[in-house]
Amino acid sequence: MRNITIILILLIVTSCSNDNLVFDSYKSIPNSEWHKDSIIKFKFNPIDTISKNNIYINLRNNNDYAYSNLFLIVSIDFPNNYKVVDTLEYEMADVEGKFLGEGLTDLKENKLEFKTNVNFPSTGTYKISIQQAMRKSGDVDGIETLEGVTDVGLQIEKMITND
């Protein structure tokens, strides 16, 4: 009976693994206060230059997050010095103000789609930088410190094809 339990646990653990995961990392935000000049940086070296990938920004927020949306400036630096910069907006709450995402009532995790169907054509180090770009309506200057963001992550998954 003990051997069967161990085998079942191993099966569950291995079946939950994501074989298509290329990169997965989080950076904690000190005191859950994301300063507008604090840029979260990730570096990775993809081995596969042919396969298509999906890139996600993972964000954890607590109840101190006071907004229904989130603006980010995200850049990708390629090994060949090519750079792509995007300004993105994500919904963080529904129309009733309830936070989107998964998790407990006081901490939510959001998997935000950044890029789909992307390949990394060059070998070498890629750098992705993420900066919050929140502003109050009608205000020119950005919000100095965005409260309620506990962690920012980056996840890259190889697309599954049925070829």
C-alpha cells in the first residue's frame, strides 16, 4: 500500500509539470510598493530558435492595489541589439471592483498575455524589462509608488502544435 501511495504522488507531481515551460521567474516588490523608476529585469538564453512561444507577465497583487487596471511599459532587448518597446494596459478588476486572477481573497495572481506566437531567432541573452506606468486621470506625472503589487514575474511557454 505504501508503494502505491508513493507511485501516485510521483505521478501527480510529474503530470503537473509543464514540459513546455521555457522560462519562469518572479521578482518580489519590496514592501509591495512598486516605484515608477524601479524596472524589473529578466534575462534568459533560449536554446530553441525555431519554435513559437507565448510570453506572459505574471503579477501578484494584494488588497492594497487601488486600481481596476494596470499600465506597463515592457521592452525586449534581443542579442543583436534590436529592441521592442510596448505600452500595455491590463484589466485588474471587474466592473464591480472584484479583483481578477486566481488565489485567495487577499492575494491574487494574474497571468497577463504579453506576446503570442513569438520565436527567438538569435542565440544569446534576451532581456525583458517591465516598468509600471500608472497615472491618475488628468495627471501628467506618473504615480510615484504603486501600492499593492507584491511580485512581478515572467513566463515563457513553448506553443504546443498538433503537426
